[in-house]
Amino acid sequence: MYELGVVYRNITRADRAAADGLAALGSATVHEAMGRVGLLKPCMRPIYTGAQVSGTAVTVLLHPGDNWMMHVVAEQIRDGDIVVAAVTAECTDGYFGDLLATSFQARGARALIIDAGVRDVKTLTEMNFPVWSKAISSKGTIKATLGSVNIPVVCAGMLVTPGDVIVADDDGVVCVPYARALATLDAARKRESLEGEKRAKLAAGVLGLDMYKMREPLSAAGLKYID
Amino acid sequence: MYELGVVYRNITRADRAAADGLAALGSATVHEAMGRVGLLKPCMRPIYTGAQVSGTAVTVLLHPGDNWMMHVVAEQIRDGDIVVAAVTAECTDGYFGDLLATSFQARGARALIIDAGVRDVKTLTEMNFPVWSKAISSKGTIKATLGSVNIPVVCAGMLVTPGDVIVADDDGVVCVPYARALATLDAARKRESLEGEKRAKLAAGVLGLDMYKMREPLSAAGLKYID
Amino acid sequence: MYELGVVYRNITRADRAAADGLAALGSATVHEAMGRVGLLKPCMRPIYTGAQVSGTAVTVLLHPGDNWMMHVVAEQIRDGDIVVAAVTAECTDGYFGDLLATSFQARGARALIIDAGVRDVKTLTEMNFPVWSKAISSKGTIKATLGSVNIPVVCAGMLVTPGDVIVADDDGVVCVPYARALATLDAARKRESLEGEKRAKLAAGVLGLDMYKMREPLSAAGLKYID
Amino acid sequence: MYELGVVYRNITRADRAAADGLAALGSATVHEAMGRVGLLKPCMRPIYTGAQVSGTAVTVLLHPGDNWMMHVVAEQIRDGDIVVAAVTAECTDGYFGDLLATSFQARGARALIIDAGVRDVKTLTEMNFPVWSKAISSKGTIKATLGSVNIPVVCAGMLVTPGDVIVADDDGVVCVPYARALATLDAARKRESLEGEKRAKLAAGVLGLDMYKMREPLSAAGLKYID
Amino acid sequence: MYELGVVYRNITRADRAAADGLAALGSATVHEAMGRVGLLKPCMRPIYTGAQVSGTAVTVLLHPGDNWMMHVVAEQIRDGDIVVAAVTAECTDGYFGDLLATSFQARGARALIIDAGVRDVKTLTEMNFPVWSKAISSKGTIKATLGSVNIPVVCAGMLVTPGDVIVADDDGVVCVPYARALATLDAARKRESLEGEKRAKLAAGVLGLDMYKMREPLSAAGLKYID
Amino acid sequence: MYELGVVYRNITRADRAAADGLAALGSATVHEAMGRVGLLKPCMRPIYTGAQVSGTAVTVLLHPGDNWMMHVVAEQIRDGDIVVAAVTAECTDGYFGDLLATSFQARGARALIIDAGVRDVKTLTEMNFPVWSKAISSKGTIKATLGSVNIPVVCAGMLVTPGDVIVADDDGVVCVPYARALATLDAARKRESLEGEKRAKLAAGVLGLDMYKMREPLSAAGLKYID
């Protein structure tokens, strides 16, 4: 359960090189490199296609229909951060638009991940400020109730601790705990380095059945071919 | 509950200048200008991005799986209208395609808002005829049952009266009652005129906390900073 | 109920000319030409817009979170096929990415229809390998359990028999039984040949009410106009 | 769109005998008697089974997470009323519990229909105060924002005007416009009077095919029997 | 894809003793005995708790909003059958009420499984006629379009062939192919005969960890205990 | 993100008297007493009505379709515990049935809260072993993958730490952090002690408008009465 009304100013951010480097690997490879955990629910979709980012999480907890804390979190953003916004109950309101995006971008934020809605998506797209959200909605919010900044939050079903690395692209959003960022970068790079050769073989018509030596285990499992 | 089998030919359309002028403000600003009411459910999404329109509503009530009344409403369209289609029960069928769009466009319609599905979306995109719907579906409909034209309808949870102004863009769809169109245009313009200066300040790194003088009320509400 | 652990190598594919020719008609026209049946649920959406394909179905039955059989089905693909993947229970995992797409494409597949999720959608888009799915997700899968290949499967609510023709575009996905492929092609072409003339009339302002002679049946059904 | 901040004290209630008499017919028969319109969405479910009520609607418009107006509507309740509560946006919070139910019951209300959530359902059941809602939730609400009382509202997709008759039972909730209450009662009674004889025949093994003389139209429509 | 407008009068029903005997085992045990396949989607819920039935499937394919074929299927019911109703598209209308239930019961049907809605649920409960459906709705249907009887249908995601055995209880609905009915009955009985002894041990405080000898494989998989 | 493959044997349980005493207050009152936080999503429903429990949380993290860890958590249960089960991805499978319930009950567990499905609900009801879940499903699970026991988990959107107090009844499920259990008990009792008097007044016809002195603030907010 959440602590309300607090702003933690000092958080331990993940290793910068790892936080920056994971973007290039993409969410699917990073998710695999971590052992298939860390993924936010697939209802989290980008407002435009093609963005691929990573950065360190600063978190904000909001109340339904109230975006007051978005202004509070803006002050805590540093270069290379990604804001992760959770809400205390289901809500699809548009908590975030072009003005807040201007402020976030000026503070150095690379993206917003929000378990709710956003608006002004045409302008956000022109600004190249990517957002992953579960809704797009013109519905505005009020500024009346305190939440918190930089506490651990549950965003789209995943626990995100301030300082964790967020990796987001067209496939979805993954959270890498800050203590595992470097190891995950290594594992993900290793994974990817093997893909070029595999891709060439598959493009040449080699079957995964042979390349991965699956025929024997499939047969052992009882697979039968019928002509 | 709905009156069935009637077509109202004479409706009071909102002030033309207001109906035309609201498009430039966009659905989010208009929604704010009305006091955060009037929004259709956010499941209403454009079939392609970038369209931003406003116009006067002509309404049509349909039955599930039956688009007969779409041909009846076509005759009632005038230049600058937007057709708002409601259905008497949940349905995602494709009620509308390129032929009807050709007819609607020829009659002067600017868009269709439909609480159901559409099809031929590739052609509609090429025609620049925007549609906001809750589904895209190849599923066709029959022509067997009477609905009504230009009665008040509930579309995506919102009551729309014929002659109201519809404002639609990538953020969603807002309905402005015809009697409030001019006042809403004024309020929305006033709202927007303030945004340029705010944007410049925020882009320069000024925080919303300071610009909106939020530090004191946040502190009064009990917000605590922890180092 | 499904037969598990079998791969049927010899299937009766629909007439090739029909399987190839139906793409040009599009899913909506084909669906109408069959009497408004054969449509997969509208939750099946393309990962990018603009693709319009048809081809013969090879089917694969998968288990939740397990894509082992995707490698088995790859071997059964022939030029002009479309892979139709069903899952034994609800699942949105990303069963398919750029490596499998490379393999499928090398084997001659034109598309994938999957009642689950896919990933690497940016790369799939660059490869021009279209996928219709109900989700996009970074979540990977394991390779542990046998399903089947080329048995009749239920995909997005529709029964698909191996060799049937699949027609897919921005409007959705339709399945044409292999025995009805040629007749459906004829009916769909006939249907489309009439559309040009209709479109011209409607563009000129002729109403569907008059073109389709609907005024009398509407009146007979009791429609009343009120001034 | 809604008028906010108003309470209409004088409403035209439907004929009392009709409002009282419709309960015995049940929502399914009443819905048929009106020509299959007037039904609220089937997500509206009773909090306990077996209740079957009808009464005149007093309406209340609420904001998400705010039940202030529930106290305002309480004063407008008269004997034989049913409170119909709509919300300006999607919300499943528990707006109503045993204290409000005590007050509503003391004022003469027969039930609550709410397009949101309720709580204290065990106590409400013991009190025999039925509620039809789309959710059950412990989540409380605040008292901060004005809505309205006795304006026309959209509840679960249906327009309800103050004074209309509400009929609710285990099958769902139907709204009968106050001007049609008497005619609907007549039609529903006529409909039901025929059911006893039909039931006896069907129980004796007579087929609907014969009783309703369907064999010929089915054959004319092309139905084929295959042995 | 479905064959429309046909009624198959002669179907091969599963072994009667197996069809009757499976009820006592329950859907969960039967589902396990088949290797965890055959389950209809869990959105299929009983209209009242406590019913536990099995029987041979007679199938009916319906169109959205049209229950004409329910009267056609009634004639094909024999003692010990369960009617399985599929719809060609998503629909929650109330296709079935107390009159049809009277007819079905008189013909010997034990239950209805319907991938849509039902009504008159209070009366159905009093009649002890169980229904598993995905919705309850007062909304009635018309009688206008031909479907089919006793063709294979997809019901709640599962392919059901006429003559298969249906097992339904509070946990859900399972379909057992008629050719596997006897073998499944044997396997399910064997499974259940072992449960009594297990239950006694567990009730005495023996852990599944020890009874199933899981400690070693858990440790081999890497499980660590931390004090 | 979750630590996998670990079992914490020593957890700090909340004060026993508080953990036991909160049941009597019920989830709605406890939720209010904590300032309207701590509620699991309202999709969590009891398998039978009338149960009202509280206890200390032991947590278990499961994988989709795999209930191996349910046997591991059984050993960690002590008298007065409630098992809280989370899953690493969306799943509605039936992870828990009468055998596990027998074991849990023998170990002293009072209930199960599971963000997935259960089965054997008829037997669980007879055993008086309550479960709150988001689904009921016959679908069984395998035993193949390690999760964890007694780590903090996200269950139905709420973070639950081992040792927290769970309060569950017909209205839903609330989590009270172990450090706040006593204070919450006090606050909840105080809250409830005031309700008796209020209820008597409301039952006598006094309006909440007067009892809570709302008329003035409503008028100040602009509420208008129209005759």
C-alpha cells in the first residue's frame, strides 16, 4: 500500500551507461534477457509508432481524475529520466498534454509511461515526446489531491522502483531493476549478437527445426507426421 | 427511450461560425472550456490520425446489424454537418463504407461519428473522409428495420441533440450543445490564447509549480519533501 | 476438440487462382459475397496499415505461452500460404518475431493470422511481413508442449480448415472454405463491378434512397417525415 | 450534454397504477411489449437474486468518485420511486451503502439503479433494498462536486427521463417512458395472458414449430432436412 | 465456415452410459482426464449454482438477435441431450426463456449451453432447467433468418460436434468428443478414486510437498529457502 | 520486478489482535479508515456470498498455468493466515481446488485471494473455505516452473507485503500494511461506533442534507432548486 503526500528527492538511479544502452536492444530482447519477467501489461501502447527509448524511472502516484502531482514530479526529473505514472484506481482520463510535455522535455525527460490516458497526441507526436499509455482521452483532470513522487508504484501490473530502467518501444514497456541493469545489458547484447547469423540462415531457407535441433525432442515428445 | 420510424427534417443548427470555428481549438481545449463535460467515451477512435473537424450534428438511430437508416440520414445532410450514429444495442458491425462515404461527402458531410464499426477504411482514408468509431469490421449489415433521423440519441454514452456541435480530433470527440456553441468558442479561444506564453516559460525550464504558484497549496495540503 | 501432436503434411489447398485473386477484392466485399459469414472477430487487427493479402491457410495449434509448433509449421509452408495460428486458451504473449518472420517469408508465406500476440513489429513492418493479431506484446514464449499442424482450428471465433483461403486487409480477416473459393471469387468480382457506376452516381449527389429505390419500402415500413 | 448544479423539484411521474403494476410482468415481457426497446445494458446486475420491482424514476447525475448528490436526491424521493443514478464518466466506485439505503428506504424508495458500484451488499440484502449496478466495490467516494437531480440522464446506455417507469428483476432493467406506461401495461398483460396456454401445450410436447406454424415459412426460407 | 439452412436429423450420439456417467465426475476432473483440453471459455457461467449435468450435444447455429432456429432444434432433442447454441457473431441478447425451456424439458433436454444471453432466469431456476451462458438479458430476439441444426459449431471458443458429451457444473463447461467418451469416463473415474486417500492425508496435515514428493525436484529447479 | 525461486520462511506478521479484529469491521469501513487506499481491483469476487474474514498475508508468486508454488506456500501457512496469490501475467486458469483447500485449511489458512481462477467451487463452499478470485475455471495447471513465496507481490493491482492484513467480504478485498494494522483497527472502530446513531436518524426520515449540514456548502457551490 502506498505512502501518500511524500516526495523523495534522492533516488538511486541505475548505471547511466546501462540505462542509455538498453534502448538499442528493444523491449522484447531485454525481456528475454531477464528471464521473461518485467513486462508491463500489453494494454500499454505507444501514442505513435517508431519511438524506442530507455532511461531511469522517476515515479509518480496519482489519484483518479487528478494530475496535480504531475507538476510535482516535473521538478524531480533529470536528464535521461522517464516518468512512470501510476493511479490509485482505474482511470482513462487525459492526465498529460502538450504543456506538461514541454516542461518534462525541458527538464530532460525522454518519455512518459502512464497507466491512464493522455491528450494532445498530435502535438506530442510533433514534439517527438513519446508516451506509452492505456488510453487517449480529451478528458481533463483537476488539481486537488496529494499523491507521491519517487515511491515504488504499481504501473500496469508491474512494480516499478524509482531508479529502475524502463525500456519501451512498439512492442511494449519493460522494467529492469536498477541493480540488474548492467547484467541485463550484457545478457541482452549477447543474445542479440547471435541473431544476425540466425537470421541469415533462416533467410536462406534453413528451418528452425534444424538450426535449433528440434526434430529429436519433438519426436521424443510424441509428434507424429501423417502423409 | 427512443421514438422509432421518424425523420425530423427541420432542426435548429448551432451558430455556423461557432460550429466551424471550434475545430481549430481541438477536443481537449473545448472539453475544458465547457467545464469538463460533453466527451464521448474514449473508445471512440479515429480511423486515421491527423483529422481535426467540427460541424453540426445530424443524428441517426440504427438497429444492430442494420444500416437502412444511413441512406435516410444522407438526405438530411447539409454542408458543414457531421453525422452522429447511435445503435439500440452493442454492435461492432461495419455499417459504413466507401459508397456511403461518397454519398455523405457529396451532400456536404465532414465526418461520421458512429457507436459501432466501419469498413473500407483504406479508401475512406484516401478520400479524406474521417470517421470516429469504436470498431473496424468487414462485417456487413442488412436493410430491414426502421430507426429514426434527427432525434436526440445516446452515442458512446453521451446525449447528442440534432444541431449540437461536434468537435473531433486524435484526442476524441466532444459534443457542444447548440445553445452553448458561441460561448464555448469564446471560452476556448480565451483558454488557448494563454497557452503560448505558458509554453514558452515551460520550455525555458520554468516549473509549473512556480508558474501556477502551487508550492504553497501543496504544502498546505501536507506535501513533504524527503532528502 | 483438438487432436494433439500431429502434423498433416498433405492438405488440399484451394484453387490457386482464386486464392491469389481474392486479395484484390478485399475482406469486406468477400464477406458480402459469401452471404456475410466467415469473418474472424474484429479484435484481429493488422500490425501496420495498408497490407492487403490473400492465400491458402496452413494451420497451427499452439498452447498458451508456448511457440514450439511455430517451427514445425514453418516446414509445411508453401508459396502462397498464410499461416493461421490458434491457441488452446486465451493468451496475448508475443509468439512470433522477426526471426520466425524471416523463416516464414523464406518459405513463401504471405502473412500470419494469430489469435494471440506478436512482437518485433517495427522490424516486421520494415520486412513487409503483415500480421493480423489481437495483441502486440514483448512477452516471449517457451518451447515445451506439442500442439498440431494442419488440423481444423478455431481462430478468433472462426473455424479454419487447412487449405481454406484467407483474405485480410485493414478491415479484418475473412476465411473462405476451399470448396467455395472459385464461386466466391466470381461473386465478389460481380459485386465489385457494379460499384464503380454506383460510386459515380453517389458522388454526383444522387441519393441511395433513389438509386436503390428505398423510398417505397421505407414508407411501407411506416417511416414518417416531420417538418 | 448535461445541465449541472440544478435540482428539479416538480416532475411528472408516470401513472401510479401503471408504475406499480408493471413489476408483476417482469423486464423481459415489458421489453417485448414496448417493441424491444428501453433496456439498459446487460452489465447492470442485481446485487441479490429474486427482487422484482417497478416504480417511478427520480434521477441523479454524479461525478466520478463523488456521491455528494446522493444526499440531494434523497430529499426528492417519494413513495414508489426508484432512484436512477448516472455518472459523467466510467466509474466503479461504491457510491452507495447501508446508511444511504436506510435513508432512501425511509423516504419511500423501492430500489436504486446505478451505472457504477455499490457496497455493504450483505446489509442491503438483509434490508431487502435491491440495487442493480455494474459493480460491487468497497471503494468510497468524496463529497465535493455538484451534479444534478431530476434531469434526463444516460444510465447504462439508456436515456432515462424523470418520471419514467423503471422495471427491474433478475433479467435486467427496462425504462418505460412515462407517457407510454399505461399502454405498455396493457400490452404486457395481453402478452402474458397468452403465455399460460402456450406453456401448457409446450409442456405436453407440442412443438413451437407447430404451435407457431413455423414449418412453412422455414421451408420457404430454404431450410433443408437431411437424414 | 458454417453450412447454413440445414438440419441433420441423424447424428451419432456418444455412448449413453458414458454420457450419463460423466456428470458425477464434474468438469474439472473430466478436463484433467482429457489432458487439459476441451474447456469452453470461462465466461460461460451457470444461471444458478449447484447444477451438475452431462449429456449428448445437439447443436444449433443462430444469428445475432434471431432465435428462430431454437424452435427447429427443439424437435431434434432426445432424452439425455444438451442443446449447444452458437451465434455467428458476438451477441448477448436473451435468446431463451421459460417457454422454450418448457419445450426443451418436455423433449428430454437436460440443459442449454449458449454463447449468448438468456432471460426468465428466475423461472428457469424454479423449473430446475440449468443454463450456462455468457450473459443474462431481457432483450428479446426476432425470428427471421435461417441457421443450422446439428452441424459442428464453435461455442465459446470450443468446437462442438453433434453427439459429443457436454459436462457442466459450477466450474464451467467441458466438451468430450463422442469417440473418447468411454475412455474419458474410465480415466476420470481412476483419477477420482485416488482423491479420497489424498484428501484424508492433506486433512491430517501432510503436505503436498511430501505426498507428491516435490521437495527434490523443487530443489533441483533451484528453489532456495531463506530464514 | 520479482525475485524468483525463493521462499522467505520468517516474515513479520501484523499484530494478531488487529489482524483478527478487522474482519468484523468489513472491507468498506476499513478502506475508509485508511483514507480510501488499499483496495484490490473490484474484479476480485467471492466464490460464495456471506464470508467475512481477516488475517495475515502469506504471499505466493505463480506463473501462468502453473500452480507448483501453491504446494510450497502451503508449508509456510500458520494459523490465521490468508494466502495471497499473484501471477506474472494475466491468467484465468483454475489454480486451486478442493485438495489444496483441504491442505490450506489443515494448516490454518482462513482464505485464499488469487488474481486468477479457482475450481471445485461447490466443494469449497461446502468446506466453508472462502476464495476471492477474478475467475472460476475448470482449467487445470501444470507443475513446472519456480515462482516465490513471501516476497512482496502485486495482486489485482495492489502491492501486498507478507504479513500485511487482508480484509475480505462481499464488497471486496482490502490490504492493510502490517505497520498500520492497529491504528487502522482503532480508526475503523471509531468510524463504526458513529454509524448506529446515524442509521437511527436516517431511518426516522432525517435527511443526510441536514444531519451532515450539507445545505450551506451545496448552496455555496452553486446548487439551484427549480420548482
